[in-house]
Amino acid sequence: MTAARREFAQATADIQAAFVARGERETEVTPALLAAAVEQFLAVFDRLDDHPSRADQHEVNALAEQALSCIADLAMWAERVGCGAHRHAVEALALEIALWSSRRGGEIRVLEPIVNALAYRANAMHSPGEMIPLYRLMQDIIGHVAPRTRGDPESADPAHPWRVINLNFAIVATRTQNPQLMNAAYDLLEQNLPADCTAFFAEGVRQAGKKVYGGHVRDLLLGRLTKWTTRH
């Protein structure tokens, strides 16, 4: 059992205990039922890993979507019953599911718990070298998000998961201080969220004035900002 699965099991047990202790109104979908469903999905994933030819693309997409939906609902229950501190342990398992799906060429159709897990992981990291594996993980996930999940690229919703993951990916790229990775992430940002580019690069230039960043980081961001302020 992976560490993420162990932490998920403990967190969901605590969430269910809080659900019972608070005397929540009876519902057909309790935290315990959601957790059991996720465990069943994980067991199916493991069996399919042993027999890769037995799952077609439609099944991979459907299984991952249902598992991620259960995790999203569990995260909401965690907040509702006063177990918000366990939310990150619940959502961390979403990364394992996303990777399972992407390895099989699947589409990611439920994005919010993945975005939250990635943000939590990014906030726990500090050095540029630490950020590179996270950058690769985010790059892989973005590449497998279903078109229908991306929504309107001009959406004004600041919390839309597609918008958040692209902006966070660009921030993680900046924190690597690697020009090649930064340029790749900024190219993707310009493609996916053109309406956000001017504000993002302007803020990036301001942040890059901090001592932790090398001068090349500010120069690269300034070049991007100049591009967007002169063209738009």
C-alpha cells in the first residue's frame, strides 16, 4: 500500500467518525460509502495493471472520473464535519489516480481535487530543484485534461480549476528558475489563458525582484510582459 493510500484510509476513517459524532442528517452517500467506493476503484486499478489489455479507453476514463468524483465529495465532507485538516490527505490520492489514468492515455474529467493536491505539494516545497519533479507531474496532468473539463478559456471565474492549474504551473516553472522549463510553461499559458498573461507576467516581474531569484528570471519575465503589453 502506498503512503498516499494509507493516509487516505486514516483520514477518511476520521471523517466518518466526525460525521457520526456530529449527528449529520441521514444521507445515501456517507463519507464511509464514498471511501469504500474509492477503495473498490483502487482495487480495480490494481487488477487492470496486472492485465493491461482488459480495459479500453472508455472504461479507463469512466473509472478515473468516478473515483475522482468520490474524492471531491469526500473533501467537501471533510470541511463540513470539521476535519478540514484531513482534506489534503484525501485529495492527495487524486494524484495517484490521475497518473494511473494518464499512463493509459486517459482523459482527466474531474480536476478540482487534483489542482488542490498539486497546490498543497507546491506550497510545501522551497528549492528550485524540488520544483522540477512537480513541474513534470503538472505538465503531464495538464496534457491529459479532457477538453470538456477545460471550459471557456475566457471565463472570468478566478477559481476555475483549469485556470488555476495553468497559472500554478507557470508559477512552479518560475520557481524552478530553469529558462527552458519556464519558456515551455509560459508558452502553454499564452495558449491556454491569453486573457491572464499580461497580469501574470507583470506580477512575475515584481516577484522576480526578490533576492531568491536570479537576474535571468526577471529578464525572461520582462521579455514576456513586453510582448503582451506591446501587442495587446
